[in-house]
Amino acid sequence: MGGIKVYISDNLEKKFREVAMRLFGYGRGSLSIASEKAFAAWVSQVSEAMDLVESIHDPIETIHGMLSHVKKTGVELQHEARKIRARKSVMK
């Protein structure tokens, strides 16, 4: 079993302790169980994101492919965005 020491904000630590103890009990080891689950979830999430990023060979081509359904030019999109922002500011 490895050991790790981390520093987090007091507020986050308090919340983490409360949730961990409610979930896993107030006995010895509840923080370790919660920490291991949190680390495992984070590693899994970040690993998936890294795999996705590594699978993108040409980011420009990927973005172009994602936007291929858009039939307006960049200038037309800017004008449309300006109109939307203007409508939202009038509504407030």
C-alpha cells in the first residue's frame, strides 16, 4: 500500500470528510476508502479525455468535420451572434 499526502482547501476537506463519513461510517478507514474511490474516478475520467485527445491527429480537420453541417460563413455567424446578444440585453 502506497502513501500519498495532498493539500486541499479547508472547505473542501470539511465537505469531503462529512460525505465520506456519512457514506462509509465514522470508523477508521472511511477517508481512505472515499479517497481511493475519488482517485480512481478521476484517473478514469482523465484517461478517457486523454485517449480522446490523442486520437485527434489533425485538430483543424476535426473541427472542420464537426462544423461541416453549418452552411453559414464566419461573418454571417458573427452577425447572428451580435443580434442574439442584442436581444438578450433588451430582455434584461
